[in-house]
Amino acid sequence: MANRELELNSGMRCAKYMLIVVSFMFALTAILLVMVGTTIQTIFGDFSLFIDGHFSSPPALLIAIGFILVAVATLGAYGAVKESVMLINLYGVCLFLVFILEVSAAIAAFVMQSQVRDMLMRTMNQALADYETDNNVAAAVDFMQSGLGCCGVVEPDDWREFYSYNKNESHMEPDDVVVPLSCCARMADLIQSGGDNDYNDCIQPYEYGCFRKMNFIMSQSAMLIATGATTVAFVQLLGVLCAFMLAKTLRRNKSIREARRWQLQQSLGVLISGGKMGLPANSAMSGYQQLESNGEVGTHEPYTYTPQSPSVN
């Protein structure tokens, strides 16, 4: 009996510690999700002029999932410490809901990735068209070109159509193009003047346009969200199964332990009723009490010892 009780206690302890370790791993995963979502949201914020508003939803959802997962992991660890089957089942249900959110984030990221190319071509060309009329657009375009080391959308010649300096300078060579200062990888020291238009002589603009780098950044960000959410979602599904299995194990072990405790009480002749302890009806002591209450003590014939009794052999 003692060995079986020890095995049950060992099984309960193993299940409890396993759930605590799993919850701790999910908490670390949640922190990683928050860090990834925050980083991607920061990148999208730097280039918000070129990104549609709904593109910020997947990283925001990833951050929200991370915080929810931290709370769920805390619930699982608390349920394991308290050995509460109800809390562990609730933990499994919450993990399944988080799994649904992660699948939703992955789907949104995959859809977003397929829309990146058309969105960037539209927004970047519109930004070049508004460069000289809107200071906010000019600041965003300059930040993109100087930060990424690029010029124009596809190539520096894109500025020929949108930059007014290219239309007013008749002395320029046909192949020359005037670009903003943020486009220049190498500039001349002198500033040329042509009436009201002053511009720096850009000796060497950046060779490639910004579309290729922007497309890479946005596509990789969307892919990171999609793959990260998908991977964590499948791990989360395993966590759901593990939580329900551990809850079942705890329920079974607790039931077996209670049943054996009840058997032990029965074998010791202890019955608990109304907070008082009494003797069972089939106990040997109850017979003596019944004889005494009936006043029949000494009415039976006494036993006689004989040498032929088996007890003496």
C-alpha cells in the first residue's frame, strides 16, 4: 500500500512539474512574440507613408497574442501548483483560443505578403509625385532614400518625371537627371545656381531604386509574422493536448488516491460522520457494547479448557 501511494505521489508530482515547465516555455515564447511584433511594428511605423493602414494589424495582433499567452501561462502554472483539474482544463481551453488567434495572424500575414508589391508601387509613385508639395511626404521620402541607400522607385530616372528641376534646366545633357540630396551617394562641393532654382551637383546617385529594398523589408516582415505565428500555433496545439492529458492524469490520480484513503479508513474501522468518529457496525467492539446494553453478560456458558484442544499442540 505504501509503495502504491508513493507511486501515485510521484506521478502527481511529475505531472505538476511538467505542466509548470510547459507554462514557462510558453511564457518565453510569448515574450519572443511581443519582441518580434514590436520590432515589425516599429519598421512599419518608420515607413508608414508607404504602407496601407491594414498592414499594421498582423504585428499588433502578434503583440496582443504575446500578452494573452503570458496570462494563460501564468494560469497554467498556478493550476499546476494548486493541482486544480478545473484550472488546468481552463488553461487548455485558453491555449486553444490563443491557437485560433495565431492561425488568424498567420493567415493575415500571408495575405499581406501577396499585396506588398502592388501597394508599394502605388504608394511610392504617389509619394514622388507629392514630394515638392507636401513637406511630410518629402521628409518620408528623404528618410527612405538616405536610410536604405536608394533613389527613386525602380531607378534614379524616376525623378525625371516628378522633380521640377529636371524640367527647368535646358542646359542639362539628355541622360542627366537631377535628384534630391537624399539620393546622392556622392555630391560635388559646389552649388550650381540657375535663377531661382538652386541644387547640389550630385556626382553619383544611388544606383538602384527603393522598391526592391522596400519590397524585401515588407515581404520578409510579413513572412516572419506568418512563419512565427504558424510555428507557435502548432506548438500551442501540442500544449492544448498536453494540458488536457495532464488534467486527466491528475483527475485519475486524485480519484485513486481518495479511493485508497477511503479503503484505509475502512480497514482501520474509522467512519467520519457529522464531524464525529464512530465504530462500524461489524466491529468486534460493537458486540461487547451490545451485550452490555442488553444486560446479557455472563448468561452464556463459559468455555471449558481441555487438554485435547488444538491450541495446546
